[in-house]
Amino acid sequence: MVAHAITIPPPETAQRRAGCAVMADPLVLVERRADRVADVVLNRPARRNALTGPLVDQLGDAIEQLNGDGEVSVIVIRGAGGAFCSGLDLTEFNRDPQPDWVPRFGDRWRRVHRAIFDSDRIVVGALERAAVNGGAALALACDFLVVGETAFLQVGEIQQGMAAPMNLAWLRLRHSEAVAGRLALLGDRIAGRELVRLGLAIEWVPDERVGAAADELADRLAAHDPVGARRIKTALRRTGTDSTAEQWFARALAADPLAGSSTRPMAAEDR
């Protein structure tokens, strides 16, 4: 299978917004595959693709550009190096002095979720190894999730005494309160087979097959008439809620009784 690179805003764009030094390597890779499929790859493998302000800026740029690309019907989100996303990069968030992007990180992160919410492209997630907290929210935002047999998803904010607004926003949009509570109130790791049983993933496969299985699903979806697919995807969202993306995520934030309070992120307990 041949991949073709597409033009996205250069990495320094996001890094200038974040007020930090320009880095040589892009933190998000975008590749166009044949048959209307585009891959969006989180590219911090040494940190298990943990989230920072510059990465989130580039991710938002990528999703927004693909949403406007008439040649793309399916977006596949995956992580480089065999891991999906380990959540916030706590080392970067807790640096002293604090990085300039930290105070506005929430706004930047919500921009990514608004772009996915508004997308009329079908979004597939390839969950290898782990999707934790913020990484879990990104996985839950996908229309379809393919997960490895030993991979797991963890909404672990409850262990940190923190809110989980993006996770709850997607869980309550797509799933029952019981399923949302199962993830958010226990904070456990949920493995591949159980994710399928709960309806959170469409398929679990041997770990080494996640990428290939996600590609096969994406190719199947991309074979549909693109206009029809966009009509149905848009209708699914509109029949699920009357809220705009801005309203939906604002509602999730406002639901927190301590909304507006500031808590420094810390590591969740492994369970």
C-alpha cells in the first residue's frame, strides 16, 4: 500500500502559537493513502505519544484540513511506535518554569474535539498498547475503534481527583450512563475484548494486527459513495443531539461542580 504525504501547516506554526522553540520533526504526521483514506499519526513515540500543547495544535490543524479535503472520506488516527496515546505529558506540564502553552491547553484540546465532532468524515482509531485519560478521549471520539488484544483504554482521572470532561462528553454522546460510569467512576484499565463487549470498540485483534485491521476497515468504509457517507454521518450527529460542538463541550465542562478550579495533573495509579 502506497502512502502519499499531503501538505499540512508546518510544525513551527503550532510551536510559535505555543511560544516555544521550533522543533525539527513534526509532532503529527498526515499521510494520504489510496481510496480516500488519510492517516493522522501522533508522532512522539519516545513519550508514547503523550499530549502537549504543540502536538495538540498540529492535531487540530490536521483534522481541520482533512475535514475540508474533498478527496478524503475516512480519517484513521493512530500513534507512532506501537502505542496510541498515554494522555497528557506530565513531565512537560509540570516543568518549572511552566511552558507558555499550559494555561491555554484546554482551549487547544477542545479545538481538536470540536473538529472531530463537526467532521462528516468517518473517523477510525487504531488503539495499540494504551489510550489513557486524554488519549482515551481521543479514542472515544472515533466513530470506530480497532483495539489490540492486550491493549487497554483507561479513563483514570478519578484516581487523580480531576474531572474528565472530554471523556464524559464522548461517552454520554455515544453510550449509556451505565457504560460511562463503568469507565469514569472505576478508572480501571479496560482491555480489548471488554471494550468490544461494552460497545466501545468494533473489533479486537492480535496486537500485531491492529494497524492492518484498521486499514482494512478504513478501506471498506472508503468504498462507500462519499456523498452518501457524509450525509449519513451528519444525520447521525444531528439526530443524536441538537447541540453544536461548542455547546456540547461547553456543557460537559459546565457539568463539573468545580469547573474553573485549577489542578496540576499527576499520574494515575496503575490497576
